[in-house]
Amino acid sequence: MQTLILAAGQGTRMRPLTERWPKPMLPVAGRPLVAHTAAAAVQAGASRLVFVVGYEAEAVRARFGTEFEGVPVDYAVQDVQRGTADAVRVGAAELDDGPFAVLNGDNLYDPESLADLFDRGPSVGSYRVANPSAYGVLDVTEGRVTDVVEKPETPPSEVINTGAYVFPAAAREWLDVESSDRGERELTDVLGRVCRERTVTAVTLDRWLDVGRPWELLAANEWKLGECSRRIQGEVHEDADLRGGVVVESGATVDSGVVIEGPALVQDGATVGPNAYVRGATLLGPETTVGHAVEVKNSVLMRGATVGHLSYVGDSILGRDVNFGAGTTVANLRHDEAPVTCEVKGERVSTGRRKFGVVCGDDVKTGIDTSLNAGVSLAAGATTAPNETVVDSVTRD
């Protein structure tokens, strides 16, 4: 099955992590987010991949080249963001004749479900959620999709559209649809026409995750790190204690007195300790530093991030080259134990997580003994003063 992977979005809901780095390339268990989408497609039987890219085109090309896991790769560039139907129209120009699959490049799918989707086309991946109003909702009758409604106030069902499709070849002729109220050409409008002219099967996905906001990047790492098998290749001091599914890559260093409880991945060039404590589903990216007596719990540290000695980081995401001064402490729990909220596009939104810390864009620097409140986000390049307490997010227009 030839497969389009949509990876041209700007990722505005993922800011500040995407202020200086493309969303498809954000790290999940040591690979770019979009690589997991591509890997699931290949395992499901994709015969060819076409990445539809935008401003991040060169970063994606450099990572994937002309072949991925034995499958040929091509690219199509969407210069102007005009919606998902327009992205598919651009990508379809690179395809051969015949049916084709479309996957959102910021979603995680289980390969077995995608294989079922590929086999039963025309088809749409479906998933049942508690709050369907936030998604495109499918109207399904006896397993057949009859309509899709975008973010309805009164959903026709709890079954949502997962951004995974198999279209018949004829759908290419319907991609030049009229713009929506947002000025974008929506793929759901094309799906609606396919539903009217073909039998479209709703294929239930066993596992699926839309990675659109920072806390969902944590969830993605929890999923994929949980699939990693223990592997110790780097330099580990004899007094270190590595428990469970821990991966220490070649070139990484784990010093004396360190305790790491898996699932955890310590990538090439990372250094941990001495006497540090790493636990939960934690990714320590390339060239990261976790200093003396630091505790890191269920977090993502991207390339070059440093957490100085005597600091605590919990349920947080630190962008590239972030530097936490000694004694920096992250709060990750509200006193009333309600879900932590986080700012997304200027609005406070519930993360749905009882524990959630901070989100730091690239190059954030904190002074010694900084305290960061639960749900705070710091824009790329933001700084704090020694002993500063930050209770409100620092954003950019």
C-alpha cells in the first residue's frame, strides 16, 4: 500500500517546543515522532512512503533520505498551509495509480491495526474516546462510515476519526475541494464524498495517540519507551543500579551511585550522576547532562539539555540546550490534586494529568534555586534569576 504521511503542520499547539524545531522531529524514545508513524506503516505493509512536508522539509529529508526500513521514500512540499486536503493533493501527485493510504505524521498507531486498515480499504481508522467533541466524529452504521462531523457540540457517537485512511484512486479527483470557514481545504470533506460514493469501513484501532500538545509528547514516550528492551552498551560504573527496561547507548556514561528505574533511555553522549536518580518513562537525549544528586522522573530531556546538581525535574519536557541551574525545582502536583493545566495557544487547558511539570523551549536557562510551578511553560530563550519563583508561563507573541 503506497502511503502518504502528512508532516507539514507547524505544530502551534506544541509550542514552545516547536518555536525552533519542527514538530515531526520531536523525540519519542530516541526517534523522531514521525519515524514511529512511518515504522508502523512499513510494518503494516506500506510499499512506498511519501512524506508531505513544509518548512521542516530539509530536516525530514536529512533524517529519512531515500529509503526507510527497506521501503522507498519520496517527498512532496506543501509551500503554503492550506489544509489537509491540499496536503494530500500535493502528495498524491507523487503517487502511482491505484488506492493509497494517508496517515497523520503526528499520530502513533499500532501496526496490526494499520494492516487491517490497509486490507479493508476504502476505510477510516476509528477510536472510541470519552470526549469526542474535540475531534472529527464518525457517524457509523453497521460498520460503515456514513458521515464525519468536525468537533460537533452534539456528537453522533463516541467514535472519532484517527487521521488514518485508505482512499480509492478516484479520490484524487475530489481533492480540490472548496475552502472551509478557516480558509483551508479539509480532508474530511473529501472523506464525506467517498462515503457517499463508496462503502467506507470503520476500522477500530487497538491503540492510537494524537500527539498534538506537550503532555501528549510525554504520553508518546511512555508508550514507546515501554516497548524498549534492556540494553547496556555505554560506560556504567560498577556502583550504579540499573533496574528493569533501561537502555544505555554506546557513548553514554552512568556514574557511581546512580539509580535508574526503567523504562528509560540514555542516549549517546549523555552523562548521568554521580548519585542521580532517574525513574519513570524518561528519555535522556544525546549530549544531555544529569548532574550530582539530581532526580529526574517521567520526563524528556532533548539534545544538549543540562540539569545541574541538586535539582528535581518531574513529568516535564526540556527542549534542546536547556540549562537548569543548581537547585532548580519543578512542581508537578496541584494541592487540590485536580488535573494540571497548561497554556496552549494563549488558553489554559487541562492536561488530564494529575502530575505534570513544566515545558521549556530550546535554550531556556534558569538561575540557581529557581522554583517552577506545575503547568508553567517557558518560551525558547527565556531566563530566570537566582531564587526566582515562576508561577505564570513565559510566552512569545
